[in-house]
Amino acid sequence: SADWTALRELVSGCQRCKLCKTRTQTVFGVGNTSAPLMVVGEGPGADEDAQGEPFVGRAGKLLDEMLRSIGRSRADNTYIANVVKCRPPGNRDPEPDEVEGCRPYLDMQIQLLQPKLIVALGRIAAQRLLSTDQPLSRLRGPLHQYGKFQTPVFVTYHPAYLLRSPKEKAKSWEDLKKVWQHLHLGQ
Ligand code: URA
């Protein structure tokens, strides 16, 4: 936990990219630091920038429900972070240089956590994490691998997208079942 504290402090003073100029505060991550499941989103929005915690707005409430449906919560068995730790102004997509500037922090979080599975939420988080420009329709489904630990990665819809397109919730439920199976049955 000394490592987590040091990393959080390092991030809180970060000036590696231009997002530091417009943020209220960094949004490091939340959850259990020995969780087998890590959820990775895109970047903080206005609510997260104000509160300093990921996924606390409307999309966050839906994410909490999705996690609860597979017996997970940020309070105990899940860790939640974003590919960038600072809010992109006006909620634009994080730019490639911002994601690359922030990647060492994400990689250190993964190194400390060593999760059994990462779930990437939405096209931007998935494309940036996996360094690909494949569409979400192709990224959903197969198990990917990330980084030096070759951590398994599943990709699913972003909860903000599901709020706009509720008919996709059925497919998101299929993804969540696969997440459950991977965590509990290792398949
Ligand atoms: N959307 C994200 O991708 N991350 C957050 O933390 C909040 C909303």
C-alpha cells in the first residue's frame, strides 16, 4: 500500500500532458487494490473531475448496477480506473499523446494490482488500451491480452453509450456473463 500511496501522489502532481492545465484534480482510481477485476474507462467527466473519483456520474451509477449483476462492487472486489487520469475539456476524447503520457501510470496500476481480468469500457478506452483502431464490434467478443503480464482483456460497451442506446443492454449482459465465467471458471 506504500506503493499505491506513492503512485497516487505522483499522479496528483502530474504535468506530463496538457490536461493538467484544465483539470480540477486528478482522478486516480478507486476500489480494492487486491481485486481480481480491473475496469478501465476512458477518462473523467465533469462529475469525476469535481469529486476526484472515477464513474460517479450517471454512467457510473449504471456501471455500479452492471457490476452488481455479477456480484462485483467498487467497495470490495473490483478496481476502477481510466486510461487518462485528468478530464479532457468539454468531454472530448482523450488524444493519443495524452493517453501515452498517462500510460505509465495505468501500467503501474496494473503492475501493482496484477488483475486476473481487465474489462475495457467502450471504443475509446479499448482502442487506446490495446493500441488498435479496430471498431468496437470487432473488439467485443475475443479475449485480448495487455502489457508485460499479458493480462486478459474483455471489451464491452461504455455505460454512457448504454444510457443512450438501451437496446444494446442485452449484448452488454452477454459480455458481463463472460466476465463472470472468466473470473469464476477461468474460461
Ligand atoms: N466515463 C469514463 O470513461 N470514466 C469516468 O470516470 C467517468 C465517465
